Amino acid sequence: MKMSGRTALPQLLLLLVLLFFGTQMPGSWREAVFQFTHLPSQVSELGHFVWFAALASTARRPPMHWSVLQVTQGALALALLTEGLQIVALGRNASWVDVGIDMLGAAMGLMVSVLQARFGKGIIKLTP
């Protein structure tokens, strides 16, 4: 699905801002959210996966159309940056496991965007 330049960049920026907010949130806030929502903490790992899949898919699709290498490098840099910054966030810890989950999510987003670009035309039409 092709996005216009007016929606692709703002969508990517919004995803990045929310990612940084979520990963830099103090640990006490994070725990309060999980207690309030009664969600298990494993939802955080799922969030990492889904968020990086969305970022990769958005960056790969037109009009941005980053190469697979650019998306992979960008996702790795972003995963390392967000985890590295958690070292200085109050009550948070960096995790190599989260970097791996981020990269698996990016790989899934890339796979979906590549498959949609190759086979998606005519399968699902979102516009008349």
C-alpha cells in the first residue's frame, strides 16, 4: 500500500517519538501502567516486536522506500540506542534480549512489506 509523503514521514516520526517515550519512561511509571491495566510484563516484549515491525514496514514502503539494508541498519541503530539509553533511565535496565526482539520485529516488518510489494497487488484493495 502506497502512502503519501504527507502521511509516511509523520507516521514514522510519531512511531519514533512514542518508542522513545515508552523506552525512557521511569521504571516506577512502567510498573504503575502494568498494575493499572493488569497486563503481564511480557506485553512489553510484544510491544517491542510490533513497534519495530511497524517502523520497518513504514520505512520500506513508498514514498520512503528505504532499502532492506537501510531499514536493517536503522533498526539495529535504533534498538541499540533505545536500550543503551535505558541504562540512564530511572529504574530501567538495558537488555540484549530486547535488542533481539526489536530486530525480529524489524525482520517481520521487512518481510511483510517485501511480500506485499511483490504479491500484494490485487490481493487486497483498500481504495476503490
